[in-house]
Amino acid sequence: MKLYLKLTILLILAYAYGCEKPDVTITIETPDWTEATHGIAVEPDYATAFPQDKVQRLDIVIGSTNWAAIQKDLAGMPGGGPGQTLDGTFDPIWVDCDFHFNGKQWYKVGIRVKGNSSLRTTYQQGIKKYSFKLDFDQWEGTYPAIQDQRFYGFKQLNLNNNFDDKSLMREKVAGDLFREFGVPSAKSSFYEVYIDIGNGSQYFGLYTLVEEVDNTVLKTQFADGTGNLYKPEGTAASFAAGSWDTTDFYKKTNTAAGDYTDIRALYDAINSSLRTSDPAAWRVLLESSMNMDQYLKWLASNTVMQDWDTYGRMTHNFYLYNDPTQAKLVWIPWDNNEALQDGKQGGAINLDLSGVTSQWPLIKYIASDEVYYAQYKQYAKDFASTVFSPEKITATYDYYYNIIKTSATSEVSGYTFLRNGISDFDAAISQLKTQVKQRYSLVNKLN
């Protein structure tokens, strides 16, 4: 849709006072804007944004200049060269795009690439099916007409490319299983994504749309969403003794307050000498900082499903939320595309938690505590028998297979990880079905 733009340049004595550049605001027309679709004063519309019974379509227009800027940014990734690893300092640039869904347009939406090793590998392989983060009012300072723009009540969304997942469904299935077992997690849905980067609309492939934790997850899955939310990443995210560093706990809410006492209390409790001198007192101390019942549910479900790319192998891919209603930290899983497989990097965590070192105290110390370990094993059995039984999960895989098959196998070279098309897709689904049977059998042997 044609936008009628009027540029208003505000020269507020710019260079006379040493400013680097004048302030710029741009007025745009927003004819498709309604409160229900674009406004902030609405409840998140999960039925529209996250349907569970179909694949929907998104169309994105990124100007050729903006796309060139993204490519230049990617080429400069630190540690992003062949055979190298990203060093964690890469902060992708935001550009604006126009976003279309169901015949409506959202205006000047912020978009950037996302990911770490997955982004690097995708780029090095010459595949343009990047994962993206969307922010619907990212550019409201430049375009006041889009102030507080939302997508059916959602401020930020993630378009995950299902990297390293030829079934294209592990992200979605794992997140759904967590919630079914009582572990908060982001909701998701399947989308075909078409992007115009200046040469016409191109099918970028089947994506999983995932909601953002620091917005609607807190609002809808907690009674009070005003607490501190942290996204740990880095050495301190292991909680190992001597690792404390506030810079590894990125605050996503209440960012103006430099208060980390809640997360510090958890670190101190985990590493308290009471663990060996008085285990009962240690458990009381630990439970004063963290909802351990909920954490044990996560640990059990995550370990039964298998995920090597999270706590226990990697110091990332989880959130901690200090729920004001209980004044305790709650564990929230994130980025599940590497779940439901044996894994890499030495494999996923053993079901009996053997082999875990003190580098990962929130697993090692649980395995060493008879009360917590017994509770963990019971939750593992409960998870397998209630939400992860072979019959139930096989039916789930078949259900999504029929929904996404056409979209998945319609991906084209340069925009897909399915190098062998439907044979890769079918083989991946078969592997998922085999994996759940194997895990179910192992859980039943857990003493």
C-alpha cells in the first residue's frame, strides 16, 4: 500500500549548540489502524496471532537500502568468520519494515536478525532464512503516528527459522509441553513468511512465530507481571561458586533500578555451606529465593525431552522472573529448537543426572540431595506418563505434520535447511517418534 509521507525536519539550533544531527520526525498515513488490530489498550488476541490448527501468512517489505544495511552488519559480525564462534558482543542493527497480515498493514515496524551460532551458520551457508525479531513501536520516535503500535496486543514477536530442525516443529512442541506440565513458556504458531527486499515478494520459508517473554508471557501467565525479569547469559548464568557477575544477568524489566538483590540471594543460597552441614536448612534457604517445585518440573521435563542448548550444557536460553505474588524467582525456558534430540556438544543431560559437575550447581546439587532428587524423579515419571507418552506425542507429530507439510516442503534453495526436501522432513519426523519411545522406556527404568 502506498504511504503518503511528509518529512518534518526540526532544526533546534542544531549545529549552533554542537548537536551531531537535527531531530527528525516523519508523519505517515496509517489507514489500516484500528484499536483492535494496532492499539495498545487491548488484550493479546492469541486466537488471531497464534492459532493452533493452521499455517498463516505474513508479508514483510524491507527496503533495498535497509536490506543492504542488514547484510553489511552481518558481514561485520565479530568472530563471525568461517570456523569462528560469535563472541556474544554482536548487537544486530534495527531497521524499519512494513508488515502485512490478513489484508492489513502495520507501519514502520522494527526488524532485526537474531541468533548466535545459528545466525552465524545460516549466514555462512548463504541461506537467507534468518531468524528475526519484530518490534511494532521500535521507531515511534521517528514516526509518531505509530506510537504504541501493537499487533493484536503484542509489542514484540520472534520469527524463528527452526535452524537445525528439519522437522520444523521442535520449537513449538517443546514449548507447548512445558506449559502443559505447568512450566511457563512462550506460545507459538506456524507462519509462511514472504519478504520483499526490493526485487518482489520471495518465500523465505516456514517459520515459528514466538511471543516475547518480557511482554505478554508475564501479563498472561502470571497474576502480577511487574516483577524483575532476567535473561541470564554468560559464565555467571551457571550459578557456580565464584562466578557472580551482575553483567551476565540482563534485566528485561525494571531496568532503571540497579537492584540485583533477588538474583544475588539465589546465588548465595545455591552455594551456601548449609547444603552439606544442614541440608534441610539449605532447602528452606533455597526455597525462600526460588520456586523450587516449579524449577524441578522444568528440570524433569527438559531432561526427559532432551535439550543440550540450555542450562546444564550452555549458560543461556532461560529467563528468571521474580514473581511478586510469591516473592520467588520462577524459571522460564526459551529457544527450544534444539530440544527433542540427543543433542550435540557432548549430548543432552543424562536422565539420572549423572556426570553433571559442580559447574552446574542447580543440577549437581539436586542430584546430591535425596529430597530434591526423589522429587525430580517423580516429576520425570509424571511428565512421561501424562504429556510425553509415545501415543500422545506421536499423534501430536502427525497432527502438525499434516498442517505444515506443504509449507515446509515448498521451501526453496537458499531459503531452507531441507537440502533434500520432503525426504529430510519425513526422516526428521520419524526420528522424533523414535526418540519419544526411547525416552519413555528409559524413564520407566529410572530408580
